[in-house]
Amino acid sequence: MIAHSLPSPVFGPAQGMHGATFVIDAAFFTKDLDENGLVVDIGLATDALSRALKPLNYANLDEVPAFKGKITTTEFLCHHIWEQLRADVKTTGLGDGGRVCRIKVSLHESHVARGWYEADV
């Protein structure tokens, strides 16, 4: 759950302060599975996603210093969360032994409104 404004005429009424509740998915890709048939340890991945989301949950994104001057669209937020997960993959490996080669982050605001960011690590 977040609050923010999207200060550009292209966003119409969403230029004003409003709230959004997202369901967030993260997918981790690899070229091969480990000996246990895993891409990443799901517990470690859940912890990494929780760390990435903690500073955003119930926050007014217009007041987050790192977002100053940014338009915090769904896609922007996906990219931000992706960056946090990429950093976690590079530092902790999420138990993957270095196999994660791509991450996809999706934010779903409703069954008709969603966005995502996907890129190689």
C-alpha cells in the first residue's frame, strides 16, 4: 500500500495525491536448475522482496528522498524493486550459486491494471 501523486498532465486525475494497493510478483530466471531442482531458495527470495518493499509499504512516495523529482509510476516502482532484488542476488545469491540471470518484477493494481519490469541481471 502506497500513496503518491503523478505530477504530469498525461496522468489526468492521478496527478493528485491518491493511494494504490499492489500485489507484487518476482520471478527469477536461470539457464539451469541446481541439484535440488531449484532456481532460488524461496525463503531467501521472500526475505529479499520483503526488504525491498519495507521502505515503500504505507509510505507517501512523494516524500521518499530517493524518489525526489521522479514520477513513481507502476513501471518505475517495478524497476526500483528490480534494482533492489538484483543487488540482493549479487550480494547474497539467494542460495542460487550464481545461476540467476534474469529477474522480472510485476505490480498488479487490479485485474486490468498492471505493469512489470524484466531484465538480465
